[in-house]
Amino acid sequence: MSAREVLFVGDEKAGKEIADFVSTLLLEGEQVVIATKGIRDGCAFTNRRILIVNKQGLTGKKVEVLSIALRSITAFSVENSGTFDLDAELKVYGSGFNLVEMKFTKGYKLKPVADLLAQAIL
């Protein structure tokens, strides 16, 4: 898998829609910890994996869900938005995929996400 880049609006209230959508995909004992949504796409961080929801086409009825097991993540980096930056970034590296880069709107707090990933991979 080559590098992949996705953009999310850092709105955890709208993330409830994504959390509800992925709830049918969760395994027994798996829980959504953090969810956020963009205009169409979104992501959910569970206690076992990252689920990236990509609505495709004009109507958005075709939906791709990328599942990244936390145990497959080997490294990650967090970049908060600076004074002139428009977004914060989370880069996830792992076995089975090169890089997934997630961008969040300015002001989104990535610390809870970084804490979740650190606990999972360290």
C-alpha cells in the first residue's frame, strides 16, 4: 500500500455519526474511543484499531472503510497546527502499509489520539 492522505474536520460532536456508522463493524469488546468527521469522511479510533471511513462518488453511497490494527503500527508522528498552518497532522507508519497521513482542522487536539497510540504500541 502506498502513502495515503485524508483530511478530517476536527469535530468530535459530528464524530458521533462516524462512531454510529462503524459500530456495526466492531468486534466483541471493541469500543470507539475517539471519533471525528469531515465533510463526508471520518475516522474512529477504537481500543484495537483505526477505522477510516471514505465516502465515494457523488452520492456517497459507496463507502470504503480502511481498518488499521493498532498492533500493526510501528511508529507515528503528531504535528500540531502552528500560527500560519491550517491543519494538524497525524502520520501513522506500520507493517503492511507505508504511511497513512491524517489532517485535522486547526485547533484539533491530537494529544488524546497520541496517548491512545502510544499506549497501544509501546
